[in-house]
Amino acid sequence: MDIYGFLLLPLLLVCISHFILGITKILLFSKKKLPPGPKGLPILGSLLSIGDRPHESLTKLAKTYGPLMTVKFGLVNIVIASSADMAREILQKNDQAFLGRPTPDAVAAEKNYDMSMVWASGQSPHWKKLRKICNSQVFTTQRLDKLQDLRHQMMKKMIERVDGARKTREGIHVGRLVFGTTLNLLSNTMFSGDMFDVRSDEMKELKELIANMMELAGRPNIADYLPFLKPFDPQGIRRGMMVSYDGLHKLFDDIIGRRIKRRVCEEGRFGDFLDVLLDYTEQHGPEHLTYQNVKILLMTYTLT
């Protein structure tokens, strides 16, 4: 055996072991009672038959198999509800049974993803604690009412931008305009306007990071459907997300660090979401809410 064969042998063994493990899990899971659905191809399932218009393909399948069906994407069984009544059964009447959700490989690129309210288990003490803090400190009726003027200002600026483009007969990208307006509203809500000027380098960097992460997260990732490919990241999605997450962490670390220094004097307090969370940490101690928790919360609100 030459040197190349010797080096490739461990890689081949890893691939085979992951493949066997994935097949074993699928065979064990397939014994459970699942809704009807297309059988699909071995290993690939129905991936090739979904096409580039999945909503239309799934609508056609629902006419054959009913409002609750099982579609196999690769080695993953996915139960799909396609009617209002079935969605109500899942989201309202049986919501506790469906709290768990699979974590996409792109999300798992963030090493602290399980600290987020979006991906933490809905039954975990950590998730319940974060929800209680947000409901009692951040999303109160009084605090949200104070943001009404800010929302009106953001909408007014967007309308003025459209009107200005109309007068000059300038083309305008509606999607980018709405995205920028939403991001400006979020940044002003969380960090205050003078902390995040729309012309600042930080705002430009944040927009680029979020746009890149949305583009990567929106790509169909073959590793999500063929789990034995996850260690190899064949499309480079995880690697790209890790770079963006690192940039986002650095940006938020800088923002929070500057705010903590400015809070030494009373003029450095703005009463925004960041101040509310930092006040809670100072009053109750890091055992209730750490600065890492604060950062992850702010990142979650920004990305969702």
C-alpha cells in the first residue's frame, strides 16, 4: 500500500462508519408509526423530486397523501403539515409535544447556539429564565409603547427615500430598502441611535455580516439531510457561517464593552434594551444573567 492509500484509509473508514450509523438510525426510526408519504429513492429519499419550487411540489404531494405526510429528505424523515387544521393541532393543541426541533448545521457553527432562545430547549431552565427576563424587563407594554415614535420615524425615512427616488427617476431596490429600515429600527431599539449611526463603519459591517449569514443559512445544505457528511462540510456553509459568527461576536463585544465604560457616568445610559439587560445583570448578579447571555440575546434579536 502506498502512502496515499495509507492516508485515505482512515478517511474512508470514517465515511463508512458515519453512513452505517445514519442508516441504522433511519431503520430504527422508520419502525415508528409515521404519516403516509412517498417512498423516495434509497439514501436520497425525495430530494431529487422536490425541484426548485418546493412549495408547489409539496402541495401536489399533499393532494395525494393528505394534510399530514412524511417526506424523506436524504436520510431524514420530515413530517409536514399542510392545512390550517393540522397546523392548529400541532402548534396549539399539542405544542408541548413539538417543542424540540433539529438544529441546522449552519446554526451549529455558532458554538453557543444552545444559549439562544430560538434553539434552546423550550423545557430547559435556561430557556424559561431568558423568557421570564425578556417578558418582565424588555417586552413590556410600557417599553414597547415608547418605541412607537421611533417606528414612525423609520417608516417616514423609508417613504422619503422612495419619494426622492421617484422624483429623480432613480431605480430603487425595495428588498434592500426594507432590510435596511428594519435593521436600523432594531439597532436604534437595542443600542440607541447615537451608538449605531447608519453611516458608521459598524453599521455597514453589521449589514454585510447579516446579509452573508442570511444567504448562507438560506442555501439548501446537503449535510442536513445526509448527516454522515457533516464532518466534511462539502458546501463550505459551516465554515462560512463560522467566519460571520466570529465577526458578529467581535462587533457585539466592542459595542457592549464601550457601553459598560460609558455607564460609569449617568450620561452614558440611554434606557435602551442593552441598558435594561446590563441593569438586570448588575442588580441580580451574573448567576442570573451573564454578559455572554446579554450578547447572545442581542445577537438573536438582530438575526431573527
